[in-house]
Amino acid sequence: MKILHILNELRPSGAEVMLMLSTAEWPKYGVTAEILSTGATPGEYAPTLQQAGWTVHHLPFRKSPAFFFELSRFLRREGYDAVHIHAERAFPYFALTAKVAGISCIVRTIHSAFTFSGSLRRRRALQRKLLARMGVVSTSVSKSVQQNEREHLSNETVQVPNWYNSTYFVPPTELQRSEARQELGIVQSEFILISVSNCAPVKNHKGILEALTMLPSTLKFRYFHIGHGLQETAEREFVNNNGLAEKVVFAGQQSDVRKYLWAADCFLMPSLYEGIGISAMEALSTGLPTILTDVIGLRDFKEWCKNIVWTGVSGESIAEGILIMLKTSKTLLRELALDDSVLIPNIFNMQASVKTLVSIYACKPIL
């Protein structure tokens, strides 16, 4: 089979990273998988995918019939057996174009718990209904997304869990942790907080920064902010205006996040909502004590992990969560987090999810 994954501009997050990790899995099933970027540029992550072995095509999206005519010609010329749509933007039109181009299997993955309302919610529900009647298969990345689609958009989906690099994100030895802290210039007495995500509003970095202003002035801590994005300038201004310049490290995009997780004492993911947090999977699997907001897409972890500290989305609530961590011995926090870490690799299993997708592409029943 020859499969095409359609995405927006390629960035080092979500679907793109999962596809990169799964590079070697598809050939095991006789699948040739390729990627189409529909961003204004291929995206900063395109070279990484190409180096991993992916063929990356680029067709910049335009709101015009000419774009979809060009897409149809491309699909016919390349002879794909299935098209897998990851982009939310214009997804019904991508699906219709694939149908007109004669693609036998069209799959659409919903990567987040979209909180549509009003007329937009009704329109999205109608679009999903019409596409289902066309034979488009919808998949969801978590139980939360599956329930959200069913309850709010009357859309039935096949759950195909997200995955992460479970052989790389493992708990450190004491020596590895010590070396990671030394490499990052962290002294033994510092309490290190970390978040890993882009700076979109939904990631709620503002909540973290507000929480830091509420911590005791005597506390010796630093917060490593991994990632960049839309609100980074505003976040930097907040830090400078609130006396946090020496407490917050804007580390930008990192090719090796693991050493930061190994060096940290606490992972924070205070999102307003998620599909399922891949960064949270990585942190939990390294045995890092974790604070999550009790929101759709993150509360799924309650089913497996018993030692996460749960908070609301406000700065005050997040600060309370951090203080709970600080009042517990580091040794006990690590022991509890390690109990949770052993469960994550089996739950978010790349091989199982790829196998399910291949079955969908081949129009085989999902067992």
C-alpha cells in the first residue's frame, strides 16, 4: 500500500514527531508512507523527517478551487491507496478531493478535544456526518477525544492512541540525573520545574508564570521553559515585569528534551485542554513527578497514574500544586513517580497503534 499523510506546516510536535518515530514500522506491513505539507512553507521539521527517510511533498494551501484541482492531480499521479488527513483546517475539502481523485480509503485523525460552540459546532457536526456517509474513517487519539466527538459532535471514531519514544524516555540512574543537572548548571539545592510545549494560548504558560510569582521568595528554584511560539514575547515581558528574570530559563526548541526531564524535579502541563499530552507521556515515563491540570485530554492519565498532582488552570491553583510537591520529600516523590512510569510504555504503544492504522487502511475489521 502507498499512503499519504496530509498535515499543515511541519513542526516538531504531535503528529509529525509520531510519524518520525514510526518511520521503520510501516515497511514491516508493506506500506510506503509519505507526507504532504500544506503550509506556506514545508516547515522547520521537514528536514528532520526527510533525514529519517520520509518523502515530503509540499503544496501550499490556498482558498481556491485551483488548489484542490492541483491536489487532485497530485493524488492521481502518485497513485495512493489511502489518504490520512491530520489537518483540521479544510479537512472536509481534503476528504472530498481525495474521494473525487479515486482514493479507496480516506482516514481523518482528530488530534484534540475541540470545543466548538454555536453555529460552528453545528457545521462541524454536519461535516463529520456527511464524511462518515462517504466512508471516511475518523480516528481519535484518546478516550477523551473519542468521548468529546461522540457527545458534542455525534461522531463515532476508532480510538488509536498517540505514542512516544518509549525506548528513549526512561528513568535515569542517579549518575545520569547528576550528570544532566551538572550539564545544565543546576546546583543540588535548586528545585527545577520544567514544561515542554509550544507557546499557544491553550498551553497556559501564563498560569505557570503567575504561579511562580506566588511561591515563597526564599525558595531556591528555576523554571525551564522548553519550546517557543505565538505567546513567547508576551511571556518574556511578564517574566521581566514580575521579577522572574533570574528564575525562568527560556530554553527554546530542544532536540534532546530528555536531559532536561532527567535533571528536573517537577514537570508541569497546565493546558486548558488537550487531545492527550505526548510531553506528559515522556515526562511520566522518565519517572518525573508531574503536575497536570484536571482537564479533558489530560485527566485520561487518572486511569493509570495514581501519583500525579492535579490542579485547576489558574495560577493560584498551579502554585498550590507546586507547594504540595515542595512539602513532600524528593525521595518519596521519585519513588511514587517511578511506580507510574512502568505503566506508560504499554498504554501508549507505537507498534499497536501502527498495526491498527494499517488495518484501517486495508479495510480490515478492528479487533
